[in-house]
Amino acid sequence: MTEIASSLCDDSSRRTFLKSTTAMVGGALLTGVNARVAQASHPGGSDEIKVALVGCGGRGTGAALQALATNGKVTLWAAADAFEDNLKSGIRSIEQQVKRGRRDGDPLLKDATIDVPADRQFHGLDAYQHAIESGADLVILATPPGFRPLHFEAAVDAGKHIFMEKPVAVDAPGIRRVLAANEKAKSKELMVAVGLQRRHDPRYLEAIDRVRNGAIGDVIATRVYWNSGGLWVRPRVKGQTEMEYQMRNWYYFTWLCGDHIVEQHIHNLDIGNWLHGEHPISAQGMGGRQVRTGKEFGQIFDHHAVEFTFANGSKMFSQCRHMDGCESEVREHAHGSKGTLDIDDNDGAFFTTMEKGSWQIKEPKLNNHHQEHHDMFAALRAGRVYNECQYGAEATMTAILGRMATYSGRALNWEEALAKGTDLSPKIYDFAAEPPVLPNKDGFYPVPVPGKFNALEG
């Protein structure tokens, strides 16, 4: 196992990385000083922060808008996407929403600038590199997560501050790559923010702090859920290569999205890790395709149920499901020796304890997607950088471990999964190249069969 992989298995690392949360600013430890932005406090210094957007889909355009709508001058400087139509529509959407916000008097947009001329608009599979090298100060990485390790490495090598969407990888080798690149990021004192926005929500921060201070006693078990309906499908278009088709429908291919337990349920699993104060050491579970069985749904499962075990013997019970007409639940619960916590991104946090009865955290709901950008840009302007990569990688690997357990039907331990998990990435990143999975003669893709699927190399 590599030294980086080993750091995620080390007991002291596991027990300390989340316990330091109360010393964080917006959920992240301060690690250094950003000289380029800090100069804004000195005569003649510019406080403009130039942003390059890599990935112009819905989440990418949303993150760019939230970055623009922060205090101080932020300029969207460059944009990149694999597909030219996504690139153009993404820039157009951002322009329209900024214009609408200014018309409606949004004070946070008064200093926002969109300056993305044709020579700073890039499309193709190498577009990310051009955007990173465009002269921006900070890069937003919001492509399908299968590309995240590659893009993160490039941004770190170029010395850019980084906001990367979750998950940070789709497989164990990707996690190892991200952690290795993050060691470089720390040595360069680069900002690394990860889109696990609940970490920036005062309601979650207060709830976790109260749990840390014994509000429900020892955490014995947690239950975490993302059970909802299905998502979009983009029909095959005549003339598309197989690589382009899969990238257009990235949510349904494990090499691109990691399955919905990784791409979506990661939010709830991250809160579970936060509540336990560590990542799990093993997992076993079940899942499959019961409703979403057509060839248009690629190869991912439509339901997963996983039991995670932590070093102290406590458990996290996880469910995620994409089935219309079924019970929906997207929230987290903690059961302790002295009470319970029920926390919901919409409704807030509720404690029920032996000592105080039932009570609710009073912090108002806010847009935590936006708050993470407020925190990031405020820190940069104050001359500070923080690094969220460790818990982003921990949460992502927790979800990957869960998927490996459901795909294989085996009980797996963290260390083995991290060291031996299969590399899902393609051999060549090219639209004309073959992706890692191909359809059979009837157009159906290979789907993991529990009991037969090998989640580990060799």
C-alpha cells in the first residue's frame, strides 16, 4: 500500500481529522497564507479574484454563480467543457442569471464580472488544461467525478486555488491520486475546498458540536438516507461515439459517476462520518437493479443498503434508492447512549435526550451551497487558505467502500479496499477511444452481479 493510502488507514488519523472541526473556519482548518490575494489589504493591491470554470453543467454553472455572488470583485475569467454546446449554454446561463440578479438589485452581484472572450472558452477533453493555464487564480472543478483526480492534479501542479465538487474520485486508485496531489497542495499553501456544503451550515456545525460535547452520550449508531425518485436520461444521438454517449449520460456509468451511492449519497455518509468522528473500517451490504433496468440506465444499481462498522464497534446504517412512488427520505439520524439527534437539510436539527427532553436548534436555514463560497472567498481575501480534501476523500472512500460491498456481496475492510480497489478510468481520454465498459450486441451494459463480481484487483 502507498504511504498516502496508509494515511487513510492510520488509527490516529481516523480519530483526529474530524475531532478538530470546532477549530475550523467554515468547517476547514487554516493552513497558510495566500500572498497574492492578501496583498489586497495593501496600497496598490488588487482584490480581484479570477475564476476558471471547468465543467459547465448545472452544478458547475451554479457554483460559478455562487462564487460571483460573494463580497468583493470576482471575475469569471475562463470556462471549459468537454462539449462545445455545454460550454456555450453554461456561459449564457451564467450571464443571464447575473443580469437578472442585478436587475433585481442583488448587492452581492455589483462587483461580479464575466470576462470570458472566445480565446478563453475551451472545449474538448483537454479543455481543462487550457482553462487552468488561462491566468485564473482559482479553479472550479465540476465535471463528472471520474475526471476529478486528473483535473485536481493539473490544478495543483499549476499552483491554483481549487474548489472541487464532491465526490473527489470514483475508485480507490483515484482516492490515492487525490491524496498524493493534496500533499503538494498543502506544501504550496493552496486553498482546497470540497463541495460538501453541509460542513458550512451553522445548524450542522452546532449539532455536531453538541454531539461532541456529549448531548446524546456516546454515539452507538447512525442512520443515513438518500431515498428519492429517478433522474434524467439523455437519449443516444445518431453519430455519437460510444465515449461521447457515455459522457453525455455520465450518471449511469460507474467509471464516470461512481454510482449514485458515491455521487449523491456521499452527503449523508459524510455526515455519518462526522457524527462518529472517524471513517468506518469495514462494510457489508446489498443492492441491485429492480426498477431501473433498461439499457438507457447504463450499469449502475437503483438501490443500495450498507452496514458500516467503525473502530469502536459503532454502526452506520445507510440506504440510497432511486425509485419513483416509494418513500422518500434525505436525512441523518444519530442514536446515543443518552438520546438521539435527527437532522435534515431542510427542517433543521432536533435533539431528544434523557436530560432535556426534546428541543430544536434555532439557527435559521440558509443556502449552504452558497455559504461554502462565502467562506472560501472571505478566507482568501483575509490571506488565509484552508484544506478540506482529507474529509472529502474520507467521505468519498466511504461511499466507494459501500459500492464495492454491494456490487460484490462481500464484507470488505477499508484498508484492503483502498489498497486493492479496481481502477475504473479509461486507458485513453479521447472521444474516438473505447470507454472502459461497452454494450453487448443488444445494447445492454455489464451490470455487477453480487457473489460473482470481484471488487478488488486480481
